Amino acid sequence: MNDMWNRFKSAKTVLFVEWTSPTCRYVVVNTGSESPTIISANSLEIAPNACPAETIHEHLATANISCRHAVVLLPRSDMDISELSFPPATDAEI
């Protein structure tokens, strides 16, 4: 966890997004100081045919907020699940 925080800390500004269609909640955090500082937080309704990333980008641009790093939280039900098949292996190979 500390490694992850150090990566964000060097990023200075990080966007955290939680998207449960059609609502998108976000918080923009300044991580460059000893403790994180919230720059902006809000929720948006995303139109059915709209791109969530573009909608958030436009919203933040109107507030003159930019960030290069984002963490996106998606509901598990929206994730694709892949089934992988592996060839047989001996106990020594595992």
C-alpha cells in the first residue's frame, strides 16, 4: 500500500472515479503534500450514449482542473470475466 501511495504522491494530482451507470462520482486529490488535499469532488449523470471519460474531462476543464493519473472503480458486474485453460502440469511444475 505504501508503494502505491508513493507513486500517487509523485503524481501530484490524481483523479479517483467511481462509476455506476448512469452516475459518476469523483474526487480530485492533491497528493504532493504530507497529507492528501481534496481539490474537487462531485457527482455527474452520464448520458446514455456519452463517453464517461469525455464527460468528466469536460467537467473538470470548466473548473480548470487537470490531472494525468486516474484510478477508476467499476462495479464487479461490469467487468468481463475470462476463462483460461492451462495444459496439464505435474506437481513439480506447479
